[in-house]
Amino acid sequence: MSTTTSVRSAAAQGIRWRLSAMMFLQFFIWGAWYTTIAVFMTERGMGTLTHWPYTVNPVAAIVAPFFLGLVADRYFATEKVLGVLHLLGAGFMLLVTQATGDPVLFITLLLLYNLCYMPTLGLVNSLAFHHIDDQEQQFPLIRVFGTIGWIAAGLFISFVLGALVAAVPERTALPLYTTAVASVLLGLYSFTLPHTPPPAAGQRVSLRSIVGLDALGQLGGRPFYVFIAASLLLCIPLAAYYNFTQIFLGDAGVTNIAATQTLGQMSEVVFMLLMPFFFIRLGVKKMLLVGMGAWVLRYLLFAMAAPSAVFWLIVGGILLHGICYDFFFVTGQIYVDKKSSPAVRGQAQGFLVLVTYGVGMLIGAQVAGNVYNRFLGEAPALGLDQWSQFWLLPAVFAAAVLVFFALTFRDRTVERGEKGETPTAAPAEQVPAG
């Protein structure tokens, strides 16, 4: 190997480590508040409003493509936009901690925070893809540090903060302060990342391109429409997991709530690293079906565990997160990439974010919140038998989506590409994160 090649290889490896650190902080921030906010709100007398953070989050995901298409993709370097948004988000999160006496203000400030955070999911992926050469091989090894960051956030809250305070840390504002501090760190670190010029500088601004309709027109076909419909529908029962698992754990007597939930991200790390192996042997459709089936099994395990608070069944449901997320969402992102041409791949990924993290999670948060409140009635908390009934509903819904997808999805072109033929598109520039 020549000296020049060795220098280039070392430089590329250095950039990948810097991108990995970026991913670690990006998802440490999200994990610090997302898995604890419902417990905190319940402690502050807002137990019937816990679905609202999981409503404003997808609202921000719907807005994110407009921001990315109008501003970030056309006028400013990606690393600078990333830094500014995280610094602004830190300020809004600090204000959230002071607004617990006014639920409307509390939710409004969370919305403003999420409007800063959600565009950064696309930005970190866009920045990473700009500086790597092999999407399927290199990106999972960078993205896995995001999952590790989420795990670190849960362990930090339950064990480090738990050792510092007498109360259960998830019931205090400490996770929110942790989010704000980490946001400042990533905001400052972003300005040191490799320069990434706006990818669409000089291009004409079009509403169709911003929301992904141009991409939909090019990708449109029965297989793609079936995939998009299934992705949207599956995100409806998915919202129940993110919103109510933390409350369910508390009612089942679990004390280290945030740490327990990180078991799901630990399994995600394992399956993320195994994805290239499964792609070769299963292909896109079977991986998507396995991912959907894991969602059904997870909710059934929760339903069976609830009446007697069987801890190992609860843990089993949480450990399925690696298959639930990687086999469906990450596989879906790669499927969209393979269907896309270089001209529309960014739009296509933005459209997937809008449909899943946006519309699907928005509907799901409202549906799950209203179902939970109906079960709750005037009681301060659900009984364990009620939790069993609650978890059966998303299990049935997810099973119906699984059957729909199994019977209607056929995309032989991409499946043949999975077996070694020429892919339909080059690596994507922007993939939503989870």
C-alpha cells in the first residue's frame, strides 16, 4: 500500500470516528428525555396528557422536510445548521423544566424544542453520507453509535443520576437538564465537523420536491405504495410503545425504568451489526415481515406479562426492539434507497420520514393517548389487568398490517438486487434515524 493511500485511509477512518461521536451525542440527547418524559409528567399531575410529547414530536417530523428543503439543503453548510439547531434546542429544553405549572406552555415549549431537534435527524444522516463511500457497509457501523448513545443516556439517568439523588431520577427534571447539557455539547461539536456544503445549492425551490411528491412520482408503483401504506399503518401501534412502556414499567414495579428500556437498544446494536448477514439470506420482504412480526410478539408478551407483572416476559418484549426497529425501519430506509435514483433519493427519504415519524406517529400518539385515558377513567393509574387489555389492541392492529403486507407486497426487482445483481440506485444521501 502506498504512502498516499495509507494517509487517505487514516484520514477516512478519522472522519468516521468523528461521525460516530456525532451519532452518539445525537441519540443520547433523544434517549435522555423521550423515555422519561411521561413518568415526569405523571409525577407533576399531567398524567392524562402524556401522549402530547409524542404528538408534538411527529408534528415536528412533518415540518422537518420543509425546513430541510427550504433552508438546510440550499443555503447553509450542514454542520453549521446542525450546531445552531442544537444550541437553540438546549435553550427551549431549559425553559421546559420551568413550565410544569402550565400544561399548555409546557407542551408548547416541547413543540418548539422538537422543531429544533427533528430536522437534525436528517442533517446528521446527510452529513454522514456525504463523507462515506459505502452506505450498506459503513453507515451501520457509524449509526450503531447512535444506538449506543441512547443506551448510555438510559444508564446515566437510572444509575449515575440515581446515585446522586434520593428520588427516582425519571420522576425529576434531571433527564431534561441532561438533554439540555448534551445539546449544548453537540451544538458546539457540530462546528468542528467536516465541511458539508448545502447539497441542493442553486436548485429551484419546489413544494413538490420538499415534501417528496416528485420522488413519489418517480418511485410510484404498486410495491412502493404498499410499502408506504404498511409503514404508515405500523407506526400507529408503534406509538403506544414509546409513550406507555415507561408508565407500564412503573406500574409493574420496575424502578430503573430508563435503564430497563435500554435493553431494547442493546439488542438493536446486535441486530444492526448482523443486518448485512440477514440481507443476503432473507432479502427485503422477509426482513420487513420479520420486523412486523416482532412488533406483534412484543405486544403479546406485554399483555401476557401484565396481570402478574412477570418481569422476564416484559424484558423479552423490550429485547425484541432490535428486530422491531432494525428489520423494519432500517430495512425500509435501505429499500427506499434502492428504489431511488440519485436525483430524488434525498426527497424519497424525506418523504419516508414524513409518512412514518410524522403522520403515522402523530395518528398513533393521539389514538394511544385516547385509548389509555379511556381505560384510565378517573383512576390515578391503570390496574395490571387493564394493562393486559391495553397491549392486546396494538398487537391486533400490528398483526393486521403484517397480513396486509404479506399478501400485497411484491417487488421482484429489488429482491433480485439483494441477491447480488446491480442495485437500482446509488447510496442515499439522507436516511431517517430512529
